[in-house]
Amino acid sequence: MRKYLAIVSSALLLVVGFAPASAATKYSVNQKTLATFGSSATGLTGMQKSQIQATVEANPNAEKFICTGIRYYSQPMSVNIMVRKRAKAACEYAKQLNPSLSTWYQNKPTQARSYAGKVLLTVKTDAEVSGLLSEGYADTEAIPVMPFRFTEGEPCTGATHGSPVVGFLKNGNPGFINCHQLSVWRKAEGAFAIDPVTRKPLVPALVPSKSVFSTSPMVYITPQVSDARPQTALSPGDGFNNIAPCRLVEADTSGRPHMVSGFPMAANRAIMDSEVIVQVIPVDFADYRSGKSPGADIADATKAVADFWSRMSDGKTKITWRVPNTYYNLPKKAAEYNLSGVFPNPVGDSYDSYVEAAVAASDSDINFSDVDIVLISHAPETPKNTVGTFIAQAGMPGSEMIAKTSEKIVYNTLIQGADWPRNTQNWIHEFGHMLGLTDGGFSGNMGFDVMLHYGNAELTVWNRFVLGIESDSQIHCKTDADTSTHLVSPVAWPGQRTEGIVIPLSSSKAIVVESRRRTGYDALLGKESEGALVYEVDTSGSGNFGDGPFTTLAPDRMTVINGIWSIDAPLKNGESISHSGWTITVKETGAFGDVIEVKKG
């Protein structure tokens, strides 16, 4: 979308009377003059509405939207009424398109005859937010084409969630939209624009002050690794190489040993070594047959899952999807499988039978001998939410929701369900259970890590450590009582750098420190969420009850409340927290990450 920058002459701006921005806030200013009105018309034409819509969409973070009706200075004052009505109509239409806009309409005289009778739109955006004072946009990954077409303004009846998805705006361009009140598609509030040619999200290079509190649309910002070094003297790293005391023992006794937050990893989980193999069993039902390609029907989700988890492993693990070319025909009608139960109360026996039927239909064709995970997908012709729950059955003791194949039993089973519109974040989260990771508890407060909160998706350094994809050399295990100083690099950066400090408090509890920046899958972060994230891990909470195994530790400026995700808790330069006899202080911060002082007492 072309942006109309403030290239109108300074003389016009001065005469029209726009006050300069205050010194406290730097604004970028975009302007657009609407097409000419009829001699006495005050209503908007289709062309003028299109121009206003283009201006609104090109400035999604605008703070002020000003509409100025312009009168030639020698015209009678009665013309003021007409041009003011024109300005009012323009601002009311802009407000209709984006109800969150702060609008203002006015009339002003000018000595530039060519502007007489017209309406000038002036859009002011905090320069820090818009990024127009920077070099442009961050380097993002192109958004894949979705298998379904969702369009702004159309109904979305049957949607299971209101999270942002990739669809199309009214002008035909791709954009992030959500199912507003589970009723109608609308442009997602605060969402990034998408370049219609490259399909790359337009994320301003400058980090805004505030984070976007939302489910992440899984925008990926390519990490820009800095060679900068801190000035603060650092403690020798070889003093923290004994990792054994920091491998917290899994201590949960809730009866859910199949998902953990400690060591060792649960039995029969898919291990993130060189390759994780996922076998898809695509099925259709007797009343909803499909001739489509199963691989194409879920290509957006399988790519997103493979990209995410491979990146979390720093490229060490490849996620391989094996997808048959056709759907396997189940013998019964869809309703006969009784799969419409919605989380948290699906009918477990029905899903057991569904898995059994899918395996029976495909076992003679598929060799499961080296398969780590089985995914059962269903044809898109199946009515929405016929399969009512997306299930990740990671070998729960006593469960029959496992793939009993001719070659072996596969204990890690994913069942696609409640997936309209596509819930990519949920696919990624549920896949994490196949690897053995647990959730964040019913009243957790950690606003980071896709296993805990869908907004800021980059895995914590602790969960990477548990999965074995964070090498021992990337962890400083702090066990002595001496004051020490550590450099922790942003957790999303690739490469072998120190990314976490672990301070064991007992055999099952520890303080963890890591560095967060707006990069990788943390594209929604603002400056308030950047810094040193400090939290406690308690493996006795792995069963996902209460507040789970993770508890945010925050500075005095904020109060952590269970059940409310804390996204502004990371420590800034000079801030500190004290917990369980230890004081954690940020001594220096910069492009390199954060320098952390750890002090006993």
C-alpha cells in the first residue's frame, strides 16, 4: 500500500494551521488530499471512500486522524460550513473503518487555490511505533498461502477461536483478520500489515514501547546477531560448567508422568535428535469423501510446525512429515464416530475408536517402524467441528488413544480437531506435548513460551534445556555463593552462546534467567517486554494443576497475579529482584543481550 508522506509544501502546512508535534513525542506525518468534491456536495464519493480506506489501512498504528476542509482565503465565511461538513464526513468514515482511531475534523483557509474546497487527511503516528524514522522494516518470513479463503466482512460462523489468521482484506490484499465475536471476519486490531507482493509482514524496524497482547500470528523476524560486547567485566565461564546440579529432578506426583518440566524426559516421547518423523493418516468419512490432496490441505500447518521446532533446535532437528497422496476411507459416517465433544470434555472412548479405525484403514500401506508421531487429519469436506477437539495424546498412562500398528505401538498421537479456522499456534503447542513438554497450569502467569502462552512463542531456555536442544555449554549453572557476572544472549539467537543462568534452590526447584528481545517468534514484543526474564521452575507442578511449574519473578514496579500473563516482567537495566536468598540485577543491557549480576543474600 502506497504511503502518502508529508511532501506538501511547508507554506501550505503553515497556512492550514497544523500545530507542530511536541518535543516530547516524535510523530511521523502522512497526508493525502481527497479527490475533488462536486460544487456543493458534502457527501463522499466512492473514489473518496477508497482513498480514505487506503489511508486508514496504510497507517494501522495511527494516534491521530485529522480531516481538514480547506477554504480559499477570499471566499465568504459561509463556505466554511460546506468544507467542514466534508471534513466531518471523511473523519466519520475513517472512524467507521477503524473504531479505535482518534479523529478530529476542522476547516482552515489557504492561499493555495488548487486546494480550495478539498479535504486534506493528516495522519499522525508515534514515530517509534511506525518505524518511519528507522531504516524501514524488520526482515520477516513470507506468510504461506492458506488452503482456505477468509475475507474481511464475511461471516465466520462456526469458528472455534478469535485468534488472528491470514485472510484477505476488503481491498483484496492479504492481511491478518480474526473472527470478531465468532461472527464476522474483521481486520485484527494492532496486526501487522502484509506486503501484497512479497507476502512478508511489515514489522517496523524500531521496537515500539508497548507489546501487542494477542495470540501470535506466528510472524517470524530473522534474528540479527550482534557482535557488540558489553563493557562490564564478566566472570570466567568455566566456573559454571558443572551442569549436573541444575538438571532438576522431575518431582510431579499428580499421575501425569508423560509430560515433564524436569529430568529425565518422560518415556516414549519423540526425541529431538537429528530427525523427528511424523506419519500423517489422512481420513475421510462415508458421507464426506474427498478427492483432494491431503498434503496440500494441511501444508500451511505442517510447514509452520516444522519451521518452529527446527528453529527452536537451532537447526539440529529436522521435522519430517510423511503424507499419503490420498485420503483413507473410513467405513462409517462422520457422526457415527461421535467426535463432536469439545475440550475439556471430549468423549475419550470415541477418540480411541477413531484412532483404531484410522490405523486399521492405513496399516497395510504404511510402514510405521521408524515413526515417532502419528497425526490423524480429516478431509476439508467434513463439516466444521465434526471433530470437536484437537488432541495431543502423549502416552497418558492407561490411555488407548495410541497407534497400534503392525510394526510397533506409536505412543504419540495427534488428532486434528477444532481447527476451523486453522489454529497454527495450537498445532505448534500440541506438538510440544509429543516431545514431552507440559503446560503452564490453569492459573499460570508466565507470558512467554508457546507451551505457556500463545502470544510470545519463543521457547524458554529452560524448556530447550529439558528437550536437550540447548547444549550444556549454553547454560551457566550457578551453585557457589560468590557474586558473579554473566552475559546472556537473546534466547532466539542461533549459535552457541550462553543463553541461560540456572540457580538450583533444591533438587526440583531453581531460578532461571534468560534474555528476551523482539526477534524470532517474539514479534509482538515491545520494549516493555524486552530484557532479562527471571522465573522459578518447580518440577512438582508439571501435572499442569494450579499455576504449573513456571512462576514469573518480577521487579517491585509490578505485581504478579496468578492467572494473568505477565508480559512486562523482564528486568531493565539497573533493575533487580530478590528471591529465595538470591539477588538478580541487570548491570548492562544492549544489542548483545543482558549482563546479569548474581549475588547471594
